[in-house]
Amino acid sequence: MSPALAVWVILLLQSGAQGFGILPGSSQSHQEITKEAILNVTVQVCRALAEAEGSDFAFPPQPFTPTGVAAACRAGNSIRSYEQAIRSITLRNIRVDLEEALNASFHFDDETFVSGRNIITTGLQTVKANNKEENFEAARENLGATLHTLQDFYSHSNWVEIGMSFPNSNLLRSDTSIGNLADESRPTCRSCDGDDCRNNILEDIISEQVLTSGYFGLIPLIDTKPSGKCSHGGALDVTSRIEPTGGINKDTTNSEHGFLHSEAARLATSATSEILEDVRRAAGDEPFLQMLGVSRGSGKALCLVIDTTQSMSDDIAAVRTATSTFIDSQVETDNQPLSYILVPFNDPEFGPVMRTSDPEVFKNLVDDLTASGGGDEGELSLSGLQLALTNAPRSSDIFLFTDASAKDEQLKSTVIANIERTQSVVYFLITGTPANTRRRRRRSTRIAESDAQVYKDLSDAAGGLVIEVDKDQLLEATSIIGQMSNSTVVTLVRASRTPGVNANFSFVIDGTTSNVRLFITGNPANVTLVDPEGREVDLRTVAADQLTSSFTSAGNLESWQLRPQVGTWQVMVEATNPYTLRATGQSPLDFLFDFAEFVPSPSNTFDVLDSRPLAGTNGSLLVMLTGSNTANVTEVTLVESAGSLEVPGNVESQEGGNFLVRVDNIPSVPFVVRVKGNEVNATAGGVFPFQRESATSFRASNLTIKADAEGNLVPGTEFSVPFTVTAEETGGNITIRATTNNPLYTASAPNVLLVEPPGLSANGTVMLAVPLNTPSGTTVTLVIEAEAPGGDDINYAIIRISVLNPVTDFTAPVCQVLGIVNCVQNTSANPWSLSLKVSDGAEGTGVERVTLTQGNGTLTLTPDTENQNDTLATYEGFCDSPDVELLVVDNVGNADMCSFNAFTTSSGCVASFLTQTALGCAVLTLALGFPENLNMF
């Protein structure tokens, strides 16, 4: 983008000219519309699941909040992942205005209805494919971007003005008419009467329900519009000063058609709910909730990365025992993981990723691991860890088991980049070092300190621990840190010191926090604990019982459970050797944050960074509290991870529960983010301080890197990702590395970019390709690293790119009744039955799933031997439950509902809700609150 054009874009965003507002305010914003729809649909899904289970469902208090909805869904422990999912979706929605501000199709400007709908339908196909492959983070990102364009249809077109009171469902389907579109030569507007634009759309356009939208342009004498056409409007739209003057957008209450803003926002919310329901039908209720981070368990993944070389045979046996015990203790509790991931590695192989949501299946996967091979000095541990980081959900707990050094240490910076972006916590359990023999045997010595340092560096970045134990202590060590795999675990304080130095650390226990534990590795000489009342005890003596309730140790790990007492605690450490300290507790109150790059405008327009922030300059963070509707933030500080430097930020409260934090000088040393605030506790009758720290450590850089990937990757074709590197201080030859999350995916990039003098930029391109058999919905995680001369400064850009094979099937399966035994009397003594053919047609992709959504009988499914695209279904029930509803889904996510009645359905009828076909069947309904005449055109 040229500098002149960039200025125009800044002014454009300042005016809020390209859609509903970006940030909350007096008018409804994209965030508010999106969040409201997500909360509403989540409630409906949880209600349906409760009804299917025969359980009562209590609606959360109005207005809905994530905390209230999660509690109503009996998923209170997953509140953090739920809020993270909503945040991810809304931030991607906002990014469309920042990246595609001048692309008319993304906003339905310039009457670009066909290309605008293509963006929506392609995005919808991608989201469904992502969910099918369980790539939920990519699904969220693609969903957010798709929702922006969908929502803009209602503020930028005249759908509201022509009297439509329901969403345009045809925007979700490529095989239908969008509506009665205005010809390019047809006039649609007259000039406004001064500032009054209430009647500027022509009467014939209104009466004939002709669809139009406003034209938009920034550059005088260059940007124009066809004769007689409407303009978008606003101070920066130069076309609004060309006859006919004025505009028709409804982005805010102050827009030319702002008197219709509320109705446009209502329809945008309804349309957002409708597309969410479509995604839900394609995925199924449970996977849909997984996409939203909602789970009746912990909402987190349990991920094991295990060395499977021969010397690890004893370790694997211990992991089997520990895993089985740990998983059994969490099944059907609030702490049950959302999913389980297993990644084996040795040398020369690593992977594959094995993922399941079934705890018994996962235990079998671990049981099936066999130890073999090995014999040299290292294994591909970082390759396995990278595979886990790019396949596990954000904020996962990852446990890596090995007895060898890392043979692929060159991946260290790439792994740290993935740790920073996913904010996952990694624990390393190290049990030995290779013997000086050709064949690896059982080992009693530790990995050499120099070899173990890479694990310690990664642990410092990930907020985990490096635990060095004898093999017979592995079970005990695993049990200790297994307590950390809980969605409500929060970090109260964390630090490391290399070399060891004497230091004091303080943290706050608040009224929401329980099960507080102190972990220390490195065996410091003395550890003293001071409680809020000033009582001081040496934790290595029996006096520790005064302030702690238990002590456990394994290898270099020591752990104490503290007796609960609200207030400020201190830990005083005396040490000469390196050590790591971490204090954690369990609490629903936590925080989310992102580094943000702000566009200079009064509205504080921002974009979340996909890379490290710039060192030595001012920067910004966007912070949000989770798990509380009454807490607020008072302090945010960047705290050096391995030292005493603290950089305070200026906290500004924003609408929507966000806090904008401005920092004058981003430190160049690794740091964590510490948040302090107050929690209003009505039950206890007071305001209580709290403190949290990020588990992950972060770094800043003097390099900036921007990368852009547009569209989806088609298997067998090259995909280009352009990027730009800027050196703010030291120029020269910048080393470039491009890696992906799968060795079968190829990524080629220039090895070096010359950036001179400092402050200037250089451009490059990464070329990606995936094998022809890569399924749609696969996510390619591309990490582009830029390393300054000397190797001490690295920045990165991480991009998720979805694979999507061309889709030609846009039609949902239909249900044909082959035979029926009808009811005569409505009694439980009389049975009835229904036989169906569910067909996806000769050109379809085939039936993937048929689900009974209403009816108390039994549904039996068998393949149709005559047509592989069809499925045969038989339903058997009793006449006191005469209504049956089936959800039918094909292999690309086209979904429909088929409804039948034991008294009125006849043999031979064909049922389809979306195509409004009910030939001889019961009247078709779908309880979504939509009218029967969804397809108006």
C-alpha cells in the first residue's frame, strides 16, 4: 500500500465508513452484533442438548454474558476458552475493515452482490471443512472474516429500505438468486434534500424491491460512480458529492440512513445467528460447541509428546500408568479435557498427530506405543513439540517425555514462536542421557547441562517446568504436574534466575482462588515463605506445616500446597544455582490479552499483532478479564522473566469489558504480563484485590515482519504468501526461514533479504504447496522467521491457511419416503414405522450423517448398495410420539431438516426444508424463528 493510500485508509477507518462500527459505542458494532448472536445460538444449542438428555435447562439472566451462558450450559470451567473463541471471531471480523477497507466486495459496496456472496459462501464452506477436520481455531478465524461481509450487507444495501424484515438466506447458498438486482444502467437514487436522505432511494426501486448498494470512493476525480446510482455516504466518500448526492449506509446512528441503523443491526444479528445455525447443522451440536470453546469439562486439551526410542521403554510404561490414572480421575468431571492429543517422536521420524475426544481411545493409543530404535546422541524432540503446538488448541497443556537431547535444536526459535502465539504451557520430563555405546541402554545419568539448556529455554518461554528425574520417579513427577492440567489453573507469579541469585517474590491470593501450590526446580539453598500476617517459615523444615498442608518432590522438583489465606504472600529464595519458581491456584478469574497495533484515530482502531511487538518503543495491549462480571483492572505491568525490570502500563477502560493498555517502552528482555485489579464480591461484602500473570513469556524485536495470505490453498497448486521485513535499528542481510506444521507441506522462501539502511523494508514471497490428497479443512500453519545479523534478534509472522478443494455441490440431501405404517390412534400401544432413502443426488458428494433430532423411537441406518451417495434409514416408534425430525448432512456440510408425521405422511413423498419441498409429507418446520418463505426470490 502506498503512503498516500495508507493515509486515506487511516482517515477511512477514523470515519467508520466501511461497515458497522469497529469498536463499541452509541451505535451497534461488529463486535456487539457478533457476540450477541454467538451467545444466543450457544444458549439454543445447550438447551437442545439438555432436552435430548432429558435434563432441565435454566436460561441465563438477560442480557446474556459469556459467564452466564457457560454456567447455563454446565460448562463453567470452559469460560476462558469460550471467551477466547468469541474474542478470536470478533477480532478477525474487525480485521476485514483493516485489510480490505477499499475492496468493495468485502462490504457489498458498488452493487457487488455476486462477488460479495461468493466471499460468504466460500468462507462458509471453509468453516465447515475446518470443523470437519477439527481445526477449530482456523474455523473461528474464517468465521469471523465471513461474518463481517455478511453483516455489512444489511448496513450497505437497501434490504431494509425495501421492507425486508428477515435475513436474506440466499446469501448463504450459491445456487439461488440473491434477489432482484439493479442493472448497472438503472438509476437507484435521487439527491438528498440537504442533510435529509430519508427519501433518496427512488420509488420504483422500493416498490419493485430492487436490490442496490452505495458506491464508495476516496480519491477525487478518479473515484466515481455510474449515472443515477446511490452512494455509500460519509465525509470521505467523494462519490457522495456527485449527483445524486448523499448516501444510504446505516453503519451508525449518525449515517445518512442512520434512522434505520437499529433495524439493520437487528437483521445483521439475525443473519449472524442464521449462519451460525448452518455451521451448527453441518458440524453437529458437540463439535459446534467445541468450535466455540464450550465444554462441560475443562475446555482444554491434554497433549503428550513422547520419545519412543528403545531406552524409553520403562518411561513409556510409567506414562501409561500415570496417564490411565490421571484420565480416569477426570472422566465425567468438570476437569475432563476437551480433547486428547498424542505425538510420538524418535529419529528419524516424528508424528503422526493422534487426536481423540474419547478418553478410552486415548488410553489405548498410549498403550499401543512401542519403544524401538535409537542409538545416537539425540532425538527429534523439537519436531514433535512443534507438531503438537500447531495441532493443539490455544492455551493447551503439553507434556514432553524424553531421555535424550534435541537433535533438531535449529527449530528452537520456531518452537518459541509457536509457544508465544498459542500461549501453551510445556512441561519437560527428562530422565536420562545417551550412554557412550552404540546401542542405547537404560541410563542413570542426566542429560548434560549444555544439552538440557534448550529444554530450559523453551520451558522459560512456555511457563512450564523442566523436571529431571530417575526413571523410577517418573510416575510420581507426572502425578505432581498432572494437577496443572486444569482449565481453572491460573498463574499467580512465575520467575526464573540463571545464574541463581537471592530474590524475593510476592503474589496475592484472592477470595476466588483455591488449591494454591508453589513449585520450585533447581534445589535452591533456602526457601522462606511469608504469609499475609507476616509469619515466616523455612519450607525445608517441619515449621513449614504452619503455612502449608502438603509437600511432594521428585527429582529436582519440589511442590508445596499452601494453606488458604487471602492477602499478599512472599517467597524469599537464596540460591547460587539456576532455579525456576511458579505459584499457581485454581480460580475462574483470569485474563486474556493480545499485543495490538493501533491506527492513529480518535476511535483507537486496532489490529492484533501476529508477531512480536517492536522493542524500545511505545506499544499497546488489549486486555480482557474472564470468569467475572464484576472485576476490573487497575494495573498492567511488563515484568522481566529473569530479572527485576518492571515496565508499567497506562490502563484505559473500554466498553465491552476490554482494557486498553499503553506502554511507553516495550522491554527488549523476555517478560511476562502481570495484571492486578479488584474483584467485587457481594457475598463477602467487599472489594478484594487480585493478581495474575501470563504463563507464557514474551519477547520484543527490532525487526518487524508483515505477511499476507489471501484465500484458500488448493491442493496441487502453488500458493503465494508475500511478506515484508523492516529493520528498525541494524540493517544488513536478514536471514529468512519458512517452516510449516507438516513435513509433507513445502515452503520455499529466499534465504536472505538485504535491508539497508535501517528503517527501510525488503519484500519476499513464500511459495506453499500441499499434496493432492490433502483433505479440505486442513490447516497449514506457516511460520516466517526473520533473523537479524548476529542471530540475537528474531521476529516472526504466523499465518493459518486453510486447504479447500473446489466445491461444486451446493445442495443438501433430500429424504424420500419408501414406505410407512401410519398411525390411526394416538396411543403408546400402537407402533408405527417409516423407511426412507436419504439421497444427495448423482452429482452430490454423498450423505455423511443422518441424525434423529426429534422422536423417541429408534433410527437405523444402512448404506444404499445401489448408490453410494445415498443412505437408507428406518425409523420405528409408537403413535404417542408421532413427529419425527431428521438432520441430513452431506460431505461438504450442506444440511437440511426432514420432518414427518405418523398420521399425515404418505409413501413416496420427498421432504426438504431448505427447498420448501413437502410433497405428500407432513408440514415442514424448523424451530429457528424464521418464517416459512425464506427463499423470497
